[in-house]
Amino acid sequence: MKDQSAPQLPPQAQIAQDLPRLVERMHRRYLDVVRIELARRGFNDISPVQAMMLGTIGGEEISVRDLVERGYYLGSNASYNLKNLVDGGYVNRQASTRDRRSALLKLSAKGREILESLAKLNMQMAESMLKNEQEGRDLEATQQTLRRLERRWTDSIRSEARDEEIEF
């Protein structure tokens, strides 16, 4: 039951209020989809979050620091998940030749196999959603809006960080 004393927001403000929760729910649903696909393909030793980390690494050789920054992973969770990916044979980890304290990550054949199966799944889902040109335009507009929202939130964080630096 809704609180009758809560002020009614204009429709756009209500949408802005609902967006963070919607994005979170969509992320959780996508992780469920990934979990089902991994199980269907017999990959029972990797979690959906770890599969997403494989996607962040992609076809590149990247540092652990870049992985954490690009994927917005928390440090301890990233370390735990990365250790499992290396131990499971999904990621190859080697010390950087420039800085022995830094490690470089690259997908193994097993990691690339998971990434390929998820790419196929995403393509199938996209094809089922995009029945005509208008749906394609709607999807593009949604992506653009979500990217703008991400930039706005990022700018807000950066602005707050700058303000905190000034206060000291």
C-alpha cells in the first residue's frame, strides 16, 4: 500500500526516481539469464559475476587495476573472483614485464568459449526483441539515455570528490 501522505511527483520525476531501481533489477535479471546459460552449457564452476568479468577483460590483455576500474568491482570481491577465474582456467595471469607488482590478465580458450556463448545468447535475445525498425530505434535511444544517465552520475561523483578535496 502506498503512503498517501507522500507528495506526488511529476511523471518525469517519478521516472527519475524509479530508474536506479530498474537498472538494478535489470542487472540482477541479466545475471539470472547468465546463470541459466552457464548451467545449460555445463559451466558449473563459474558465477555470473565472474562471467561478466570475462566480458570486461574481453579480447585484450589488461591489468588487474584496469579490470577493477572498468567493471566497477569492489577490491576484495574482484580479488576473490579473479582468483577463481585463474584457478578455473578461464583467465591467464602473468606478472607485468614493466612492473613485477602488477599482473596482466588475458582470457584463456576456456574463457573465450564462455564469452562466445554469451555473445550468441545476447544476439538471440536482441533478435527476438527487434522485430522492426522502430524497435531498433527505441533500443538505440534507450542505450543513449542510459549512457547519459551514467555520465551524469559519474560527473556527480567526480564533482563531490572535488568538493571534498577543497574542504581539506
